[in-house]
Amino acid sequence: MSVTGHTRSGGRRPASIRDVATAAGVSHQTVSRVINGHPSVRPATRERVEAAIAQLGFRRSATAHALASGRARTVTVLTSNTVHYGYAAALKGIEEAARAASFAVGIHVLESDDERLVAEALRRAADTGGGLILIAYDRPGVRALELAPADTPLVAAVETPAEPPPAGSPWVWTDDRAAAREATGHLLDLGHRTVHHLAIPSTTRTSGGAQRAAGWRDALSRAGVPAPEPIEGGWEPADGYAAGRRLARDPDVTAVLCGNDDLALGVLRALREAGRAVPDDVSVVGFDDAPHSAYLAPALTTVRLDFAGVGRACFALLHARVEQGEPIAPHPVAEAPRLIVRESTGPAPRR
Amino acid sequence: MSVTGHTRSGGRRPASIRDVATAAGVSHQTVSRVINGHPSVRPATRERVEAAIAQLGFRRSATAHALASGRARTVTVLTSNTVHYGYAAALKGIEEAARAASFAVGIHVLESDDERLVAEALRRAADTGGGLILIAYDRPGVRALELAPADTPLVAAVETPAEPPPAGSPWVWTDDRAAAREATGHLLDLGHRTVHHLAIPSTTRTSGGAQRAAGWRDALSRAGVPAPEPIEGGWEPADGYAAGRRLARDPDVTAVLCGNDDLALGVLRALREAGRAVPDDVSVVGFDDAPHSAYLAPALTTVRLDFAGVGRACFALLHARVEQGEPIAPHPVAEAPRLIVRESTGPAPRR
DNA sequence: GCCAGGATTGTGACCGGTCACACAGGGGCC
DNA sequence: GGCCCCTGTGTGACCGGTCACAATCCTGGC
């Protein structure tokens, strides 16, 4: 790796509203009125001020504005990950919406669900003075949600809640439970006797709340099929691979629903190595529809989730809260999850 | 998608240093000294102040600190993308390093290389008062680099420069030219007569500066092999797929070096559909070593680039610049690029 | 015992905005 | 013609820190 140095800057102090005021021959308060679009400024005055602003290249200091007004046009995203597709896509949605509203977006990674660390991260994020968006798809995120002081302005992207959340919870989700049900149904319709489930880690220790697993169970019980023990996987392809090797040994396994596409990727590889053909011997379904999933061999049947839409909705909700007084705009709706059938699923093998 | 509402906050104003001062019976300036670790505060006084801080739950306002000191402990990342692996990984590295240094990190996406848009993005980013990190792997990023005023505190992650950069350029890169040379050499060593190249878009219109292509040319000319016309690809699997279909038709093509793993993914699929086996008929090499590449069928031979290391180095450089006066810490060095040979490359087919 | 000088601490201005309120001028109404 | 209200503008405090400098307290050296 290479690095090159840098030289020192020698710029002058940027223009403040008082500089502009002097240049335009008005008071600083009038300049403030102009930049904030206050109605009662005479057009002639406004023009003089605007000319001065242009001439001096004035830009309102976001810092000073935040300090004086108490409102920081800022949103900080707390997440445990920025590289995985779902997280990155949600971040993308948030950033888009924030940029459109002239909000700055900050990002802070939660490295673990350790209480002290998470609490400190929350404090640090709150220090910016803006709102918070939590990506609470996993332990660290959920922990942050639990630990956040009640009065912090925050919105969370969460898994589908097991039961209707308490009124007033600023939560956003897509119905992945229904989606899991649909995906499982798809496999059952193809004649598979049962469907195995390789789950992502559940966020709540007690309730085993993973709603993807719940949807899978729904479909199975609706079809009158006993649910095999779900397999606790992780998030990574390596986890899927490890689980896949075990699954591959069991000849009764003909259909696997994976908690995400990365797990499915690992499963696919394990099956291939074990000589079990996909979809002829085993069908595999993923979750998320990551960008590469359509190009795999075989192309992965998966559930497309609109993470970016969720991200945009999170921002919209937070924005409405922070900018109270503005009418709450109808939330931009994310697309409903949708099963994308590709090549990794097929009819159950004949016995 | 579902969204639930939220309730209003009713918190009180957080404690300021003057509140702490009153509680501790000292002046606000003494409190300031304590929180900044100034040496000349009597231990007894320090303890009183610290007790008051703890009791009031005082946290220094980042906003006020930034305004008063003129230094915002903030770094804003300007990038055209947050989802692609290389970009996301670089961001991860930046965030890690920034968090360790108690810097906040902002993110701003450059949607195009349109001059006005990029200039406005730069201004907005500068408004935060902190430093800037540019991910200049593509047009929008490079455009931002060109357009940034000379006195902005910025560091850029760039492609390997074609020639030594002007002294003082705050640039960080890994030597992907050498890596491309190595990858091409690997294919040549396997007996392939020549190696085709599917390039990512080059950032500089005029020089065709993509150094991955240059490294590929280096290796070819060193081996005395004429370089076939490189193919202008894009960034996405779909682009690789399109190019791959054309490549598949030409029986002379037995080795392809792709500008990134996504392109390689598309090429792999196109070859498979065309009935050309990898690596038996055609060898394929990628670039980046994205997390899923090891699990593809076949597992992709690729060049591992330490994006996170580059990101950390960017931050270190910026930090040293902003915090001038501190000794410049030795830059954390990113790992050198390394060819990871997996399953997608093999001996040239016999004719 | 006196004084220089470092250690400690306090005072008030300032960073660049916003906010609350005062004040001048002009038009409508009775 | 006087009063009231609205429009347009200015004044000074304030947000929560930092900075420059002044003031006070100690301590050692002679």
C-alpha cells in the first residue's frame, strides 16, 4: 500500500452572517431572515443581501446553526455491519432520503452487544444532537434498542415483530414472516415432503423471535407437516457451508430454506461437494436477494426484500418526528417482499 | 412494509459546563480544563468536578465544541456507492479507525459525476467542518478530487496512479497494477497463449489510466504476447454476463482477467450457459476477493485487496493532518494485494 | 522576611448562528 | 386626526463550549 503526504492549508476564515450584513448594509438578523426564507423582508433588501451572500461565498455554518437552534439536521445510523447486503442496502436507502432532505448522515458501528459498549455508542451518537436510526436485525442492534433512553429521537429497522408492537414504537419492517411462509409453500407445492430451515441467529434469546422461522413453521403446520428441528446458523457463507455439510449427509433432506442468501451460498457449495445436485436432489431457497444471487450456479431462488425502502421509511419517520410541525408526509412505502423463483428450486426427487 | 408511530419526548435540557461548575463550586473554565485533561488543576478540585460531572451526567456537546474550537472531530466520506464490496469495505476501515479516535463519520453519496452535483456535495460535506475522505475509484470520486478546493482537508483512496503523484497529494492506494501483473502471469504460467481482459470503467478519460489494465499489459508484453483489445465492461455482474457471452463465442479465448469479482461472476455464468467449462475450457480470474467469491462454483481465483486497510490509512492520514501537532503516527499499513488461487483457473486446454 | 515565578483559578470575549423583543413607518378605520 | 395593527428592521442575549489574559496562591531561593 502506498500513501503520499500533504501540504498545509492557508485559507482565510469563511464569511459569517455579520460579514454579509456589513456588506449588504443591514443587520445580521436580516441576513438570517433572508437565508431562512422569512417572508417579511422587502424584496429590495433581500436582493442586496443575496448579492452579498453570493459575492462573499457565504455558507451558513451547520455547526453554529445546530448549536443555536438546538436542531441538528443530522441522523446517525447505528448498525453492527456495513458490508453485508441487507445492512448496506438499508444504509443506502437512509442516505438517499437524508440527502434529499439536506440531512447529514453519520454512521457508527456496533462491534458487539456488550452493554457498556452499546451504551457508550448510543451516547456518542446522541452527542451529535441529531436523530438515530438503529438497524436492529441482530443482537447488537436490538440491545441498542433496549438500552436507548426513552427520550432519544430514534427509529429502528427491525425484524417482523412477533406480536403487534406497543403503540408508539418507532419501528419499520417488511413482512418477512409472510415471505417465509410463501417460500416454504413454494417448496411444498413442488412436492417436497418437508422443508428444512437454516436460520439466521435470532435476536431475542427468549422468544426465539425470528419471524422467518415462524413463517416457515406456519406453512409447514398449515400443510400438516411436522417441522424438523431448525438449524441455528450464522450470517456468513462459512456458516451455511458448515450446516450444509451436515444437511447433505441426510438423504431425507430435499428442501432447505435459508435465513439469508449468504447461508444459501454456503449450502449450495456443500451440497455440490457432496455430490447432491441442486435442484434435482435438493432445492434451496435464500432470503434477501443479494445482487450476486441471480448469477450463481444455479441461480438462487430467494425472497427479495426492499431494504432500501425500509431505510427510506426509517428516515421519513425520523424526519417527521424531528421536524414536528410539518405535516407528517405519507411514508414512502417499501415494496412488499416477493419470492423470486430461479434455478435452485425444483420438483422433489422421486423416491 | 409496516411502520409504527412514535410519542413525543419530554426530556430536560442536558447539563452544560456551567451547570457542572456551579455544582462543583468552581468556574466554568476549570470544568473545561478538567474535561480536557489540562495538567494544572489541583487533584482535589479535579475530583470535585469529576463528581459533579458524574452526578449531572454531563456530556460535552460535540456541536458547541466544534463551534468554539473550530475543529470538528468529524470525517465525511464521499463515495459513489456504499453497497459494492470494495466501497463498503473501505468504509468499514474508515469507520473503525475513526471510532477508535473518537471521530464521528459521515457519509455522502455522489450520485453522478455531474460537476454541479459534485461541487454541491463537496460544499455540503465541508459544511460539517470536518475532514473529507474521497473514494475516488470511479468517475464521481475522481471528479470530486478535481473539484475540491485546494484548502479542503481531504484524503483520497485512489487507483494506483499511472505516474508518481505530485508531492503532497494525500492519496492512498494499494498496488493493483502489480497485482494484475501477477494474476496475468499466473494464467500465462498455466500455459494460456494470451489473456483477455474485461476492464472496469477507467476513471480518467484521456489516459485510460486503469492500472489493472496496465498491469495486465505489463505481464503480456513481458511474455512477448500481443495484448488483445481489452473489453470495456462495467461494474456489475450483468455487465460481466454481457461481455462473457461475446467472449464465450470465441474459441480462442481460454483465459480472462476481470476487473472485479462481480464482472467475473457474470462471465462465469455466461460461459456456463455457453457450455464452456471453467477451468477446463476457460480460466477466469477476478479482482477484490469479495466475501462470496470463495463459495462460487467454481470458487473464484482472484486478487485480494485490503480495502479496509486502505480505509484505515485514509483516516490515519487525515487525522494526522487535522490534529497537526501530534506526531504523525506511522501509517497502519494495508496488506499488499495477493493472488488467491482457487478453482476457476487451470491449465490451458490442449488444442 | 521578601520577591520571582510557576501553579491554579477566574473573567469576559468570542465562535456563528437563532431567538425574543423593541422600534420606526405606513395604511385602514372610526 | 388619532389609534391600532402590520410590515420591515435592528438590538442584545443566548446556545455551550474555547481562548487569551488577569488575578491569586504557593513555594523556593537568597
